[in-house]
Amino acid sequence: MSGPGSSPGNVPVTLSTVPLEIFRHIISYLECDDTMLNLRLVCRELCHRMMEKMYVWFSHVDTSFSRRELRRTLRGAEFPILRSLAKIGGMSMTFAGWELASPLRRGWERDELGYLVNPEKIYRICALKDIFTKLVHIKTFRLQYIVDHDHKGNQREKASLQRTIGSILAICAAIQARVKGIWIPGSYAHFAYIDIDPAQEHEQWDKSIPILDAMCGHLQGLEINFKDDMADLEWIEMLLTKCQTLEQLSLKLDHSMTSLHPFIRHISATSVNLPPVQSLFLEDGIFTQDELVRLVGRFKNTLREIELVKITINEGKERAGWTSFIDWLQKNIPNLEKFTFQALQYSCGQVVCFDSIFNDPQLSFKRLIRAPWESYARLPSGNGALVFGIPDFYEIDTSVYFDIHVFFAKLGRGVYGLDSRPCENILVYTVGFEGSKVGAKEALGLLLGAAAVEKVDTGLETNSTSINVGWWS
């Protein structure tokens, strides 16, 4: 390290020595122009690095729906840095099964349509409105809830999903926040979420109609997690059929289920109109080929995207079941523009792989570095691109969300590097596509030609799928 008598131009300046170097500059060389330049450069770099850290710290706001936490967050919202950097946020709405907005508590009474009678007299409601008035750049705020047990005196009884969500919707209506997406847990001991846009005075809440009807008229995404013994199924089905503007639907079944959940069979066969879903996500289900066709077929005129993760067809002779379904997709989903297949299986433990597509001379494969997919190839027609393989989780940028649209957007911006090593064509059981309608048919045709059934003895690496209503955009 340089001593006080050395030339200012030779003073080494690095972030690891910033405090000591700044001190030496100030006490020894403050009168030198060169030294002042070095000091400015150090301070500029320090400011840049600190702003990067502060962006991470302040871009996400965490709180809970309690008086103390809301008061703390409201004080923080006074700071300009939080006002300028906060983009998303989250809040715990329930604690150990308690409904914080229970209508049984004094001051939280609701009218016959489900709306709070006097929200302007509730401190938590007023504080939350003030927070969102100050943090105007937040477009998606995640409300976390758990359906566990209600406490009534010394008694403890199982809570109701309908009542818990109803309480949260009453709060959303009171602050005029738009509900964008709802996650429903299969086990009521697990956390779930409701994503809102906190911009106030949203048109979603027509207080002349029941609160659930007002919410359903504008809901974008719904995710349902299934367990064998889950409750409130009739209410969940009613919720689904009410959401006639729903764009995204995710159905996740428990991997331990040995047959298709009755709820899936019922909505596949019901005469009630289902919403015009554009994006359908299915995970961990066991279907016959006919059951899968019936479910997907309910949305065939509106579907633009489908994701299948660890779906099992429990009939058909080896290759025929899945290739028949892919062929059906190609011929019967006219608006399909995006799809992802991960670990399509048969009940005998065999997996559909697409290894031989790497031998197609029409496709030029490029291997990626630190990306959520190992390689990609653009279609010969230019109508889209295929992606293949999921890399080791620890080798990729873990801040990346695995939504294929987000991936292609980042690929177009040059976020990912290219690897000069050749692409591997061993056990390629994950594949995705994004492009045009014509391109989707072309891509499905290429996959049909490459599909082969293989026995996989190792664990299957897949990424869980989900609705996305703004959290990862």
C-alpha cells in the first residue's frame, strides 16, 4: 500500500481499500488536483455499488397486516429512496390461523355483499392506503395467507378457505386494489398467495354486486393445488366458473396421487361454461389419454400456451399415448403459440425423450451459459425457436424465473452467453417453444418425429410451473 509520501498518481484505489485510501487522500493530498480526481472516482464507484445494493434492498417491501408492522412500513414510505425504488412487495395476512380481518371482530363488520361497513375507521386499512399512495411504483403486491384453524375462545376449529379469502377480498375492496391472481393451497397448513395491483380507485369493485362476483370479473390468474382430502371443492369450482375473464389457469396435483383428482374429471365434463383460458399449466397428474384430451379440449378455442410438467399417461403402448396427444395438439389447438413439455411419462416409469432432434440438419443448435435452458435452435422458417434441457440449478443465474417468455425476452437482449461446446443430446426430456401459430405446428411436427420412449433411472430435473400476473415481469 502507498505511503503518505508517494505520488498521488500512484496511489492504488480499489474497493477493498476504499476507507483507508479515502482517509489518506483527505489528510495528505487534499490540495492536489490529481488526488481529488482519484477521490471522485472512488466515491463514484462506491456510490454505484451502494446503489446496486440499495436497489436490491429497497425494490421489495415486506410487511405484515399488523398495526406495528404497518406503522413501521408507513414511516419507511416517507423516505424518497423507498418511494423511487420500491417495485414489488409482500405482506402476511394471517398469523397462526387467525383471520386478521375476521367479521367477528369489532370494527370489521361487513354488509350482506361482503364489503367492510366502515373501512375508513380501521387503522390498518387507512395505513395500507397511505402506504400505497406513497409507493406509487409498486404494481404487484403479494398477500400471503394460510388457512389453518380459527380460534374462538379456547376452542380451535378448522378454518374455511372461503372465509379466509373473503376476508382478504374485503380488505382489497376497501383499499380499491385490483386482485390479479389467486393461489389456492391443497393443504391448508401451507402458505398461499393473492397478487394485487395496489393502484387505488380501480374499476374492479362494483359495490352493488357481491364481492366475489366483483373480483371474478377481473381476475387474470388462478392456481389450484390439489390434495386427496382437501376441502371447499364446491366453492373452488364455483370460483373457477365465475371467473369468465380468466387468462391463466394452473392445476397442480400431488405427486402421491395414484389417479386423477375427481375435481379435474368434473370440470372436464361439466356443462357449465368454463373461462376462456389462454394459458394452461398442468403438473404432476396421472391421466388417461382421453382424460387429458377432454381437459385441454375444454379450452381449445382460446388456448395460446400450454405447459405440462411430470404428467403421466397410464395407458397406451409405450410411445403411442404421448405421440397421439402431441399430434392431437398440433391438429386441434389453432391458436397455440407457446408450449413447454417436461418429463412426459408413462406409468411404467418410461419417459418421452427427443434426443434425435439434435441430428436434424435443418436446426442449428446453440449452447447457452448461465441460462435456464441449456440450448436453443431457431426454426428453419423463422417462425419461432425451440429450447432444450434444464441445466444444473447451481450453474445458472438463480434470479431468473423459468417462464419461457421471460427467457426469450432476455435472450433477445443478449443477457445469456454462448458456449462453444457442442450441445448434448442425451435424455432430452424437457423442451419448450415460443413463436407464431404456424411455428408451433412446425415445432410439434419436429418433436413428433423425434419422440422416443426411454427408461430413466436417475431423478428427473424439472422446473415447477405457475401463473404469472406481474411478480416476475
